[in-house]
Amino acid sequence: MSFREERAAERKLNIIRTAARLFSEKGYHEATVEDIAKELKYTKGSIYYYIQSKQDLLFECHDLAMNMLMASIDKIKESGLAPDLMLKEVIKGHVEIMVGELNLINVSLASDFLLQDEYAEIIVKKRDLYEESIKKIIVEGIKQGIFKPVPEKMVIFLIMGAINWISRWFSEKGPLSKEEIAQFYADYLLAPLMLKQ
Amino acid sequence: MSFREERAAERKLNIIRTAARLFSEKGYHEATVEDIAKELKYTKGSIYYYIQSKQDLLFECHDLAMNMLMASIDKIKESGLAPDLMLKEVIKGHVEIMVGELNLINVSLASDFLLQDEYAEIIVKKRDLYEESIKKIIVEGIKQGIFKPVPEKMVIFLIMGAINWISRWFSEKGPLSKEEIAQFYADYLLAPLMLKQ
DNA sequence: ATAAAATTTGACCCTTGGGTATAATTTTAA
DNA sequence: TTAAAATTATACCCAAGGGTCAAATTTTAT
């Protein structure tokens, strides 16, 4: 990548993060392209030099969010931990990414149905991969006699739902640190799955 | 209420339920007033004879959804059950309302930030009341030595999140009945709270 | 039957906002 | 230093959609 392209990419990332913040704060439709441009001292005209469309921006937010989650779980999969510890790490990782990248995750949770089909396809594929990884951990745990035999899919939905909801109430100014939340959620959500403790 | 007013109210309820379905399927901004009108064989002009504004419609969806949840929990509060059984009933009730009124709940979950301040105030107040009722049950359970001492607020958020997420994946055509889901969620989410079983 | 009230219609207004075109300006390279 | 490439600014286009209004139609009550 040339110096020029690199700088353009850097600027685009900047735009995406700003878009994520505004989408998250005001909602996709309520945040205008001009809002995003102004925030970064662009004009509406000039910001289009870097982006293709507003929808493109939304997609990039989703993609960035999913890539972070994927990177986290891929690393954990290689750790060789036992299924229960592995699942705990996944939960903690998910919580920490969520809280650390609140805007991005917020956008990707609050506006998935706004993605156009071609874009949605890509994102759904990644999300499915992510959930598939979790499923494998649970199935392995059941096989090893560490977890109770449960309907994996429902458990995944239950856990994901609990965690994803954090983006609705978490505030930087609140009394809870992301580590505390991560620990609590991991313990609470793993307990009913364990065969014996 | 006169015969006339009664019929108008009935029609408005019809409009609200249709709006809920379209808002839920397509999203608030993507569903136009004309879409809603057409669905019921009105024209855009004539539907405005029954509604004040699109925002008004959104509010009514929220209000209806919250009223159902409130009615459910109020009934349970009067049952005199022990805290653990009471909480279980609340969870089951919430799940069943959610699944039974998917559209309404979906709207109220996916678009709370679209409500204008005056409307939002009313809804937030009801939601706070609802959560306050749950909190009381948990606190009582801790006091009676049935529940572990936990940070109630976080537990409420965790439980609510898990349940509310159901609206994202549940389908009438799926293999799971609402009773099965309700039972599973109630068991899973209550277990980590119990001191002994 | 008929006047009054209720309901419906369809044309219209008007703002918002995504996106574009073109020209101006700045940066880069030779 | 100057021509080309990259970047930015301004003005503009246009469709969508919420909402209104006056007139037409239907329903109801006497």
C-alpha cells in the first residue's frame, strides 16, 4: 500500500469510528452524513471522497465489530484450555470487547436489519462462524462430561442475549468496571451448565 | 364511551397492531404511514383521521407492550409465592408475553431510542416500575436466605437481556414452543441465584 | 327524506437528506 | 516552477415520506 493509500485508509477508519459513535448515539437514520462530516471538519462533499455511501459506512462498522469478536475467539480456540475454562474466556472476551468498543458493538447490535442484503450476507456469515465456534466448545464440554447435556443453540442464544444486552445499560461513568462485569457474567452464565462443581 | 368512540378505539387498536407488525418486520423508518394504511385498506389521508402522527403510533406500541408486562407482574406479585417461585413465574410470564406478542415487544425493544422525550419519559417510568418489582423479589429472596447475595441490578440486567434477546431469534415455525423456552430460561437463569437446591 | 355529523379521498405542500457534478484549491512530483 | 494528481468546497438534484386540506362521499339521527 502506497503512502497515499495508507493515509486514505487511516482517514477512512477515522470516519468509520466517528460514524459508529454517531450511529450509536443517535441511531442510523438520525445521524446524517453531514453530521459525520462536520464532526471531522469535512464537508458532505469531501467526505464522499473517502466513502462510497452511508450504507457502506454502516457495513464497515458491522465488519469491524465482527472482526474483533472473531479475532478474540480464534485466539481462545488455540489456547488448549478445557471447555469450561474456554467458554469462560469467550464470555469474558465478548464482554470486554463489547464494553471497550461500545459504539461499534452497539451499532452492530442495534442495526443489523438495516444492512442491505449483499452486505448482510457477509456479516451473517461471520456471526454464524462465531456462534459455531461457541457451539463446538459446548458440544465438546458435554462430550467430556463437564457440561450437562443441554440444547446448545438455546444456551448460546441465552448467553449471547445476556451479554449483548450490556450495551444497553453500560456507562463508562457507572460504578462497574468491565473486568467486574466480565467476571460476574462468566460465572453466572457458566454455572447452570456445569455438571458438578 | 359512546358506540362511535368505541368503534374508533377498536379501529385504532387495529392500526396499532398493524403498525407494530410492520415496524417489527421492516423497522420504524422503513415502514411508511402509507404502508400501514394500505395494509388496512385506508389511504394515507384517512388513516390520519384515527392517528395523530407516526410517532403517536410508535408510542402506542410501546405503551401496549409495557402494559402487558406490567399486568403480568402485578398479578404474580399478588400470588403470595416464595421469592424463587415468584421470580420463576416472572421469567416465564415475560418469555410468554414476548413470544406471544412478538411484534409489539420487538418494536418496544428495537426502537426505544426513537421515542420523543415526552413519550419516552412515560415509557421509561413504566419500565423502571417493572424492574423495581423484580428487584424487590430478588432482595426479598436474599433476605429470606433463599438467594445468594448478588448485585441485584446486574442480575436483573442479565436476566432481562437473556430473555429480551429471544425476540431476535424466535420464529413461530421453529421447533420450540413458548412453554419450552419459558421453562428452560426460567430454570437456567434462576439456578445460579439459589443458595442450595 | 334530509340535514348534520362522520369518514374518506386524493391532490398537494414542504422539509430532509443521500448523493453528484463541477470548479477551486492544495499537494506532489519532475 | 509548473503541470498533473489529489483533495476539498459549493451548489445543486431529486426522491421519499410525513403531514395537511378542502371537497366528496357515506352514515346516522330525527
